[in-house]
Amino acid sequence: MSTIDPDFKEKLTVVKNHEEYGYKIWGAFEPPKKLGIHGDRVAVDFDICIGDGACVDVCPEDVFEWVEYEGHDASTKKAAPAREDDCIECLACEDDCPVVAIKIYQM
Ligand code: F3S
């Protein structure tokens, strides 16, 4: 099983910004099959995320919002780092995600 690549910023480029939340999207963004990595400070690999929700529940700063992507193989709902600038780097989401889809970068 693949996990988020901690070196993805050296390998991928920013392809667009999220329409609603403004954060960066890296790599291939070809919905519904390829969704890329969402976020810069709080990075979530949407192609790995299974919509578990541990990150949403554990975050003390309410960084995440659910977004829907119908037709994605891993899950149709993903945890978007909508308020990544509020991250306090507690790493709880990174630790609790069962599929290791999240990487926090200290800024
Ligand atoms: Fe997805 Fe992991 Fe959160 S599976 S919803 S990033 S805990």
C-alpha cells in the first residue's frame, strides 16, 4: 500500500489552486480518477485518503472540511485542508490517519 511521499514537493508541481479554499494542488488533477495532493502546510494525498475521518475528529483547530469527489476509487469523500494556516503542528492527524495520507510541513 502506498503512503504519502514526504518528498513530493521535489517531484511534483502545483497544477492549480483549490477553487473554494485556495490551497495548492500538486501532481495530476484529473477527476474523478486522479486527485493529487492537496495543501502545502497540511498536505493530504487525496488518491490515498479513504475518507476515514480520524483527521477531522482529532484536529484541535478544525483545519479540515469534507469535500466530495464522486467516482474516485479510494473513497468519494476527502478531508480537505481548508484552513491549513490554522495548523499548530500537533501532528495528531498525521499520526492517526490509518493509511498515512497526511504530511505536515513546519513553516
Ligand atoms: Fe482521509 Fe486519513 Fe483523514 S483516510 S479522511 S486523510 S484520517
